[in-house]
Amino acid sequence: MALDDPHAQPSQPPGADGPPPGPAAADISPFAGDEVLPCGRLLSQVWEQARDAASATNPHTVSCPHCREAVEQLATVNAATRALRAEAFGLYPLADPIMNIVRAEARLGRLLPLADPDRDLRIAESAAAKVLRQAADTVPGARTATCRLTPEGEGTDVRVTMTLAAALDGPLPDRVHQVRRAVLDSAVHDLGLAVTAVDITVVDVLEPEPLLPPGGSPP
């Protein structure tokens, strides 16, 4: 029942087909869009009386089908509004934990499939990259700058893209090859990743570590 329904006004003056509204109605000024029920009472007046325990037993309200129907409909809307407010209020305490989980998952990066026949196992890209960076750094004269892992195709294949700094105290292709082998070995044996390729780009030169004399210490 809409309060601003222009067609809700009766064709006859209020109270023409029902008992007079009584002294209380004379003190109530109808607000814009208020509805006059077929019995001649204002919808706002009927609702206020229904909410007032002292007026709940008003003879007209109890016996009038128009007033009873209006009160029932407004009571239903009121109950639904209260329920929605309570539900919305209950969500606020959950907002922070939910957002913390979302932020944590964003820091972990995408989830990569492991070489599992059922494709049920996953590992976060950040965790896998950390392991592969450590494997690359075990090669003397190599330090990892970045490491990215991206899935390939619809299966469990993963491609590794890595940048590193390398010393030039030996052939650069040999050192890159050693890094690639270390990364592939760690991907298979430590993580269980099905790596199809390891793309390595040298982006900086690493100063070679000074040779220490036998039994000596760095100067």
C-alpha cells in the first residue's frame, strides 16, 4: 500500500462511509502523500494508534476491516525492515576479518596447479617463487632479481620467468644453464610443479666474490 498513491483518495469526503474519525483525528495534520482509508481515517493515524498499546483496543480499529488490513500490511513491512537492519548490522563485525583474508590472498598471488593427476593441489605463486629463487641463488655468481610463474594451457603446466644478476668471472651461458637446472630440479623435486620452460634474463652484473687464502679470512 503506497502512501503517495494519488488514486487512494475517496470520491466522498472523509468519514462519509464510516464513523467520524473522532477528536483525535482533528489534531493530526495529514502529511504530503498521506492516504485516507475508505473508512475515512488517515493511514498515518491508524498506524500510530496500532503502535500505541493504549489505543490498540480502539473499537473502530478493531472492527474496521480497512484499518486492520492497513495495520497488517504496514506491520509486515516494518518487520521486514527491522530484519534487514539487524542483518546489515550483523555484517559489520565480519567486514574486517573478511577484508584481511582478501588482502592476504592478494599478497599470495595466483594459485598454481601442481603436477597432480586429480588437479586438486595448488600452491600460491609467492610461495613457489620463493623456493625457486632460493634454488637459483645456490649457484655461485648468481642472484635472483625477480621470479614469476604463470600457468600454461588448461593442464598443470607452469612457465617460470626469472631475472637475475650474474658475475662475469666465467662464461655467462654456462652460469645461466646452471641456474636453469637448479630451478627445474627444485620445481620438480621440492614443489612438484610441471615446469615447461625457465626463461632467464640477466639484468645486472654481479661483482665476483674475492678469493680467500687457505685458512684465511677476508681483509
